[in-house]
Amino acid sequence: MDFLELASARYSCRHYLDASVEDELLSKVLEAGRIAPTAKNNQPQRVVVVQSKEALARLHEATPMARNAPVVLAVGYAPSEASVIAMDSYYDGTYCAGTQDASIVATSMMYEAAELGLGSLWIRGYDTGKVREALDLGDDFELVMLLAIGHPDEEYGPSPMHESRKALDETVMYL
Ligand SMILES: Cc1cc2nc3c(=O)[nH]c(=O)nc-3n(C[C@H](O)[C@H](O)[C@H](O)COP(=O)(O)O)c2cc1C
């Protein structure tokens, strides 16, 4: 499968089989995040692997979004390590690249999961304070998103939203 085929086949998976993610597959997903590019190569990303029954139960108390995924990756960055672009006149100050770093790490893991035949779901519809507390994230951890991962229950497949994409000329401009 070439990359465009993979990107087209990936969809937001909201129903998972009652099966754990094999350690070997999880390691590959995490490796894809490890080698992702980051600003100035600072590698400020932080990934918390939520997979124990206890931790998943605490997460489910905080948000229903992770559904029945057997693994949820809480992806963020350490502000103390993130690259800060100083004196950005547009932003009237500084600009921190941490969110972009965490996002490309998460994106890389999402597509690696797809390549391995795993389903995944990018989640941001949660209350940050509740999830931070449930996962006991420390001070130097800015949470960016949750990535649910698991073997997809193929009975469900993608939601109708998956098929809906704007035409290129609605989102791309040429100068
Ligand atoms: C930044 C971001 C936040 C998202 N947050 C959620 C979420 O909280 N819950 C959810 O079910 N899906 C969430 N999604 C998944 C999107 O709804 C989904 O990607 C979009 O509808 C397109 O569908 P597809 O991924 O199946 O192609 C999020 C996706 C992104 C990129």
C-alpha cells in the first residue's frame, strides 16, 4: 500500500475488538513517534501509555471519548524543552512550537498504527483538567491530545464524516 492509499484507508475508529494491542505493535507505534521531526530537534514530546485496567478506568471517569480502546496514548510536550521562537512580531512576543511537535508525533503514530492494521482515534473533546488529574500529569507536561489505539471492530467501519472532504480548490491557494 503506498502512502496515499494508507492515508485514504485510515479512519477514526470508535469501536474496538475486545483484544489487547500486542507489545510488538505498540513498540512500532511508539517508535514512529520517537523518530518524528520536532522544532530544532528538541524532542520535547511526552507520551503516556494508558493501558492498565486501573488507569483506563480513571480515564473513562474523566472522559467517555476513548470508547473501549485497550490503549490510549496521552500525547503532549514538556514546556521546559519545547522550542520557543522569540520576538515574533505577528504574535507580539514569543511562539512555542510544542503543540506542533506533539501533533506531528501523534500523526506519525496514527499512521503507523494504520499501517499495522490497528484502528486509532484522535481525541481532543475532553476536559483538560479532568484528564490531567486522572492521569496525574506533572507540571512540565502540556497535554495536546489523546490517541486511542486498538484492533478495529470491522462491523462498524468509518463514520459518514470520513467520506466528506472539501475539494482541493476550496482549501489550497496558489500564489
Ligand atoms: C484535532 C482533532 C480533534 C478530534 N477530536 C475528536 C474527539 O474528541 N472525539 C472524536 O470522536 N473524534 C475526534 N476527532 C476525529 C474527527 O472527528 C475525524 O478525524 C473527522 O471527522 C474525519 O473523520 P475520519 O478521521 O474518519 O476521516 C478529532 C480529530 C482531530 C484532527
